[in-house]
Amino acid sequence: MTEMQITAAPGVPQVLTTRELDAPRELVYRAFTEPDLLVQWLGPRKYKMTVERFDLRDGGTWRYVHADDAGNAFGFHGVFHGTPSPDGIVQTFEFEGAPGHVSMDTVTFEERDGKTTVRTNSVFQSVEARDAMVDAGMAGGMSEGYERLDELLAKMAANS
Amino acid sequence: MPVDQLDAVFGALADPTRRAILSRLTQGEASVLELAAPFSVSQPAISRHLRVLEHAGLISRTRRATARLSHLRAEPLREATVWLAGYREFWQESYERLDELLAALQEHEPDRSQPEDPTGRSTS
């Protein structure tokens, strides 16, 4: 399984991710679009995910909530743009903790040899909005160019 | 960490020479001469890199006799990593869970994407 790649280049209000999954595209698409499957994987295990609305069509709205044991709940909602299909899903995304900060997300699914590469492209209103999203602990990322930061930190930890 | 300082940290880390300098400084303080030694770039070029790192708060510099010594400052790096950690962890964990779900689904319903071999021969 390939490592997920994240790119969040400085100065560009965008976050890109790429991840390969060992399943055909049709199945991956179902996992992204069927609420009973979606709640089984989206988000950290510590959250119980509830899908409140998921109207999978052009102009359809969606809303889901991540809740933890301590009673904290984080709601997210948005609208599908264009007809979602295994070729791709375009949707707006808004964290209800930061109303008005909306990103536009495009997810594409590409199958090769029975494996599917999922690419996400999130475009924010500004670099500040992107960074605020990252600060909120939900969105953000890191440029592939910074991958060595991890190595460096490991080295620093070993030397301290 | 303020956004403009994050930009400075990420900008500083985007350069391989500067990362190598930071890496060298994990072993302890060093002079410009010592830092320039492993690279095929001039001392003034190394000094420029050090100024970028200093501006980002990633190193501090002190003077001892005639040498200017650079020291690593770890805190901005740690903060930058925390900044990055949210999304990365969210999606890494999600995709790990999705791996498990997809594996379970495929166990229950065999892979329909692979048509049966029309010749009846098995290649495996």
C-alpha cells in the first residue's frame, strides 16, 4: 500500500492528497458515497460518525457529525455540484465550527490493475482560510517537499 | 504559531541545503565555515541560507571570538509539525480504516471487476 501523499504548498490556498487503495473503483466509490459504508471509515476511530443527510445528486446536500465520548460534536455540511459518479465527486465543504469558510473539494478515482488511486483537491478561499482549517485540526497538509522534516525531527529526538 | 511565521518556516524548509544545514546542527552548534564544508556552495551563499533560517526562528546565532556559531532552535519545527499533523492524521487514519473496510467488502462479494478467463485457463 502506498503512503498517502499530501501537498499544501506555501502561498497556494489548496491541499492535494493522493492515496492508492487495493480495491476496484466501483467499490471505492461505494465506500465514498453510501452512508452506511462512509461512517465505517471517514475520520479517526475515536469519533462516532452520523450521516444526517446525503442526497447524492447535482445540487443535493449532505451533512454529517463526528462525536466523541466526551460529548464533543463536530458538524460538517455541503452541496454536491454536478452529478457524482465513479469518475469524480465535486462538493462544497464547510466545518460548522467556522461558518462561511467553505472549501471546494474534488475527489477522483482512477483504477489500474484492480487498484484505485484516490486524489483529493481542496481549494480554500484564501491561504489564511486554509491555514485556519489546518489549525482547527481537520484540514491542512504538508508539501511533499517537506517530507524530510519527519526525518529531521526523528534525528533531533535521537540527539536530544 | 502565526501564519506568517509558518510561511517563513515552510519557506525555509523548502530548500534542500537549508534542511541539510538543520540536519547538521542537530549534532551541535557550528560555524559558517563548518557548515559550508560539505556543500559545493560559497560561504556567502551559506550565510544567506543561515539568515533565512534565523528569520524563520529555526536557528539562533552567537559570536565566539571571530566565529559566528549557529544553533538549532527546535520549537518552531515542532509547532510546524503540529500544524501539519491534523489533516495528515485525519486522512491517514481514515484511509487505514477504508483499507480494512474494502478488504472486508471484497471478502463478502468477490471482485466483480475481473471477468472470468474465457479460455478457461488459469494463469496463476
